[in-house]
Amino acid sequence: MYHLWIDPGIRKLWYAIIDENKNIIDAWALVDELKDVDLRKWNIRRLKNIVDFFVELLDKYEIESSCIEKIYFTKYNQSNAEYVYGVRWALIYLLTKKWVKIKELGPTEIKKYITGNGKAWKTMMQTAIKRLFWLKKLPEPHDIADSLWMAWISLISNKR
């Protein structure tokens, strides 16, 4: 059985998959940079590509549980909010179709859950992930550490 974490985004979407023994199966990002195109058409195409990727991923791995990061928008990042919410709910729908358990946590909750401090620095999270997964070096970029934490939270919360 596998455990999945997703940090939904439209330009960058981070994910990680681990198994029951904390072996890292996959941890990376789906990245698509904007080019000089119609933004609405680009966002719709991007949403389709993300859904297609996760349909294949969910067919390939028997995902038992997942953790999806909650999204917070400020006045600085509201321009793509409708698409990010679209990505998030499309993925929740796909997970639900496969009967995958879903847990939702916000960034502060994740940090508090792992370090006891909701305002933990990224390096604290990276160091903790390095130790938990017996890695030789800090996971880079720091978003990978976040994704591995969320996959681990998905694993341990599933055992409760």
C-alpha cells in the first residue's frame, strides 16, 4: 500500500508517494511555465494535464491514504485561485473514486504536527525529514521535504 501527498497548484504541483516502510517511491513536482499564451486556455489545458497525470498515477499505485494541503490565498495570489481550487477538487474527486482516505492539513498544522512549532523554518522541516527517511543530505528543494512529511502524516494517521 502507498501513501500520497499533494500540494495543489496550477503552475507547480508538488507530490510524494511513500510505502508502508517509509521508502520514497516518488517525490517531485509537475511544473509548467507560462508562455505568451491566453491565460485562460493555458490554465484549462494545465488542469487537464494534471488530471491525466493523476489518473495514470492512481492506476499505477494502490494508494491507501492521501494528504492534501489546504490552500490559503492572500491579496497577492488571488489571480489563479479559481484554477488552483479546480485542481484541488479534481484531485479530491479522483481520490474519492478510488476510495482513497483523504486528510487535509494547512501549512501551519503540518509544521506544528511535525516540529511542535507552527512557524518552524524550512530548514527545520528539511532536517527532520532527512532523519526520518534516513537520507544522506537535506532534501532539495524544500518543497520535497514538505511533500515527504505529508506522505508520512498520511501513513501514520492511517494506522490510527
